Amino acid sequence: MRSTIQTLDDPRTEQADDSGEQAAPRQLVKLSIVVESDEFAADIDRAFKKIAAQVRLPGFRPGKAPRKVLEAHIGIEAARGEAINDALPAYLARAVREHDVDLIATPEVELTGGMKEGDVQFDAVCEIRPVITVPGYGGLRVELPAPHATDAEVDEAVEAERRRSGSLVIVDRPAGMGDHVTLDLAATRDGEPVPGLNTEDWVYEVGKGWVAESFDGFLVGASAGAELSFTDTPTGTDRPADFTVKVSAVQEMVLPEVTDEWVSENVAEHDSVDAWRQAIADRLGTARLNQARNMFIDRLTSALAELVDSPVPQSMVNGDLQARVQNTVRQFQAQGIAIEQLLQITGQSEAQFVEQLREQSVKAVKVDLALRAVAAAESMEVTDDDLEREYRQIGLRSNQKADRVRRAYEQNDAVTDLVSMLLKNKALDWLVEHVEIVDTEGSPIERSLLTGERNDGDHDHHDHDHHDHDGHDHEH
């Protein structure tokens, strides 16, 4: 087999994508492949064996009829056509490997010769992944929640515990914000009671804003025995109602004083105010740190994607979108939720559901292209040691020997994909080490808190998952 390659112009550069936006020009190459008749003869032999197993001829068991007999009955043209259909994908795959073509869509194949005899010739128009640059990747800045609790947050937690231990005391004064009032509530619309808004002896905390926009404002300043009437639109509705409120009592929440003695008696495992506040700060800080860690890679890749300002190939977006929709549907089906139920729950149409996922696919494609650009700009390479290490890691996860994993990748022509994944991992690692990380106030965040650096000899020194930053789970 011999093959040549040439670059083509995209004849559909004016085409718009599914969202109506201008589509990116496709990067196209044409592979012209010639399979010599001598080499193709083996494919014809295999086609005859395949046909022999499918047809029944008198005097021969299935699969045992000689080729000469089959030729006499069905002709060589049928076997040649079968061989062309079966063998062309393998020859195309060889040419793709030989010319290092980075396919992102199914090639458009046209048979140009050899349909009946002689050398088999065909062309394959291939859309390839564009190579981009991302100026500014070295100056990325990521904003995350501060990985520690503020004094105000600790005070709020202490106040919440005090309120849980507080007691209501009746007071002889008008109600204010934060007081609890006991009231009879009636609401009607066109003379009919409004469901859920007619009750007696209801203890309500003024300021909650549960009933209607002006409800709490009328209660502020009201004393026991007050009767109020007003018209307002109940929360969650779009039609006004007539309200009647009778206040029977005003109560004030009396909170305990926070002392070492009170903490020792009411807060488990702590015997002083300082120890309790420190425990609260540690607990809140851990939660904030976990939140920041969970957001780090997503915020980083989002910032990287924003550097890609040119349109991305729709074939890549559509491929990612198809896989993303299928994965989402499978995940909900595993929970016993059909896609129809999901759409009904979320109030979305099928088109809205897909369009929401499309935004994620566009980002995934931009991240894929940008990470490859960073790897190229930093002259990153995947060594044989990197591959062997990855084969071992995959083997450990799948309970297989590394040699078997390697053979599976080689036999399935998947080594190139694995190399690309490892290159993108290296690029992401580089960004993790160089991105500026700040909290919402602009104060620097210590990098090691987020990356979970360890010294275990593994090539991945970060506690984040690299294998899904391009929107796909890599098939090992």
C-alpha cells in the first residue's frame, strides 16, 4: 500500500453551526491511497472464506466450499466488493498512522479505482484537529473561596447555637425584627379562603418574609391585641389577597451568655469558649477548603477556555455533546429516572436540555485545544517511561498486568490517544503550578492547600482528577 497526503480548503466556511453562530473553518487533508492488486489479493481470499461460511452449496459443508467453486457460483466481483467493504477501513487506518493524521470526525471516503480489477484506489477527506495558540496562559488567575473561616462566620455559628438554646419570653412592648409573635392569620381572595394562609395561634418570627412582601412591615410596631388588615400578594402567587391578622402575644428570644461554664454544659467535647470557637473555625475552614479544592480545576480550565477566542470545530463539539447526552441519560437511568421524567422535573424541553449540555461541550473542546497548545508551547513530551508508568497505573485499576494493557492499546491503535491524554495532563499540571490563586478579597491562597502535594513517586503530584478535563472519560 502507498499513500499521499495534501491539504484542502474547507468548501463550507460560510456554514453556521446549530446555534446559528458562524462555524469555524474545518482543517481538512486528503489521503490518496493505493492498494496494489498483489496485496489486495489476500483480502479477496478472506472475503471468499467469509462468503463460504454464509452460503450453502450442494455437496459441501458450510465454510468448506473451495474458492474455485465459489467463483463459479457467485463470481469474483461479489468477493471483491466484500473485500473492499471490509478492508478499506484497515488501509485507511494505516495511512492515518503513517501520516500522523489527528482525526476528529469520520472521514469522507470515495472509491476512485479498482472496483472490478487491478489496484484499489480511494481518497479520504479527513477533518483534523486544529492547532491553536493561547497567548496569556502563563498569567492565568483563579479566584476561589478563602480556605479558612472568618471571625464573622464563627460568630454566626456561635449565634446559631445560642438561638437553639435560647428561650422565648413574653414582653409588654411592640414587636420588632427578630421577635416572635403569636397570631391568628386569615387571607381571602374574592371572599374565599386562600389555602395555607388561614391559621390560629401561629408563632411567627418577624423578619422571615414568608407570607407576603409587606407582611413583616405591618407586624413591626404591633403590640399584643393589635388587629391588622391589609391587601398584598402572597409569596409564590401572582394575585393579591385580603389579610386579617390578630396579634395575641409578643415574645423576645432571650439568648444565653456564652461563658466557659455554659460551653462545658451545653456543647459536647468542649469546656471553654476559646476551644469551642477554634473547633468551629477548624470545621468551617475544612469545609471551605474542600469547596475550594472541588472548584479549583473547573475554575482553572474555565479561565483557560476563555483564552480561546476563535470558533471551535463543530464536529468536536457535536461528538462531545453526543457522548455527554448519553452519559447524562445513563446516569439518571441508573437512578431509576427516565429522560422524560427528568425533563418534566426540570421544566425543560429536549432542545433546552441538549443546549445546556452544548455549552459544556464547547468549553470541553476549548480546553482540549488549549491544553494541547500549552503542551506544545512548553515543549512537553511523553516519554517511554511515562507510558510504562501509565500502563502500570491502568493495570492496577483494572487488575491486569501492564504488558497486557500495553498490548491492548497497541492492538487497538489507541497509543496515540493515550499519549495525547498524558500530554494534556502534563499541561494541566504545569498550569496548576503556575496559575495565580487568590480568594474573593484578592489575597493569595497557598497552592499546596489545594493541590494536596505528596511525595510518593507518582507522576501525578496533585489531588485532582486529570482524566476528564476534556469532557470525556478515557476508555482504558
